[in-house]
Amino acid sequence: MLANNNIVFYDLELLNKPGLVWSPNTCKTRYALNLKNIPYETKWVNFDDIKTVIPAITKSSERPSVPIIVHDDKPVVDSWDIAVYLEEQFPNNPSLFHGNPAVHKFFLHYADRYINSSVFRLVLLDIHKSTGDEKLQDWFRKDRESWMRGKTLEQFAGNAQDNIVKLKTGIALVSSHLKEFLYVAGDQPGWADVVLLSYLTFLVSLKPEIFEKEVLSDEKIRAWWKRTEYIRKGVASPNL
């Protein structure tokens, strides 16, 4: 989107796949901005940049992370906190929560556990390969394996087919819901749709063949994916 206002959005770049929109957490912010029709400027940072660029903005000693936006010189970190902030600051734009943030946060927890956990395992080794040079790949491995309870990346990724089965099980409930509603959030898209879009973008960006075969084979999900294309692309809603 055009950089014609004062929101700057920091997104995570894989050095071996420059410009690829892939990170589920930053996608939540990108798609929230798109859904609310808020113009912004994207600034890309890689895993190495985060260590210096983000602390310089937040002035915090906490572990630096993305997404982060800067609005009127104020940094806002964490995709959920950013969504809440956008809803408060831009109340006249399309709503993310439709007056009920608790329901959307519940779906976030559901999708984290039953959808994104499987996607993460499916794409983990691809992220490692795409992170950057050998030095950055080594850092990524050591950093991620430090919280994998003694497992290597390969062990944590596990069996791809097992992950696919779990992913399809998690999506099946959403598909059933979409038999009755146009969007996860109901008659209009909202934060819950942003979450699902973000997790499926995570998959399609790094494992498009699995996405096409195992996810879009569900006709309800396929129709919803097409219906929400304008959010992913950041163009005006077809209903406006």
C-alpha cells in the first residue's frame, strides 16, 4: 500500500526469499490494516535486523520482535495489541471485532493450537533454509532449538503427513462454520478472518503444493479464500 500517512509497519523478511509475505504474526497486522483500509508504509527487517532495529524504536530491554507499527511516533508491539489499538484509533473504518473482541480472541487461541501449530511444523525447515546465510541459519537453529525441549528442528518438525492430518482436522471445524456464514466472523470479515488468513498465508507462501492439495480441496475454505482476496492484496472491499 502507498506510504501516504504516518503509519509505518515493520514486517519480517527472509533474506533468501526477499519481499515474500509469509510470517503469520506480521500478516495479522498487515491484514488488519488492509481490512480497516488504513494506508501504511512497510519496512522490512530480517532476523538479524530485529536485534538492533526494533530496540531502537521501542526503547525496551525485552526480546525484540515483530510485528510493530509506529503511529504518530508511538510504537505499538504485538499483533493483538496492534489490532486493539487500530480499532480504538480508527473507529470509523471497518471493524475488526464487531463489538465482541472476546470471541475473536477465542478463535485466535483455537487457531493457534489446532491450525498454526501444524503449519509451523510443516514449514519450519523451509524457514530455516530461507533465513539467510549460513551464519544466520546457525543462529536460527540455536535460537529455536533452545525452546524445543532438546529436540532438533528436524525432530520438532516431525512427520509431514501427521501434521497434514492434524491441520485438516483443525480446518474442518472452520469449514463447517462457513457452511452457514460468509466469513469466520459472520456476515462481515473481522479479526478471526485475519487470523485464519495469516496462518494459511504461512502455509501457502512456503508449501504451496500442500496448501493447494490439502486446504483448497475443501470447497468452503476455497470459496472463503477467494472471498477474502481483497484483504490479502490490500485493495478496497468489493462491497464498498
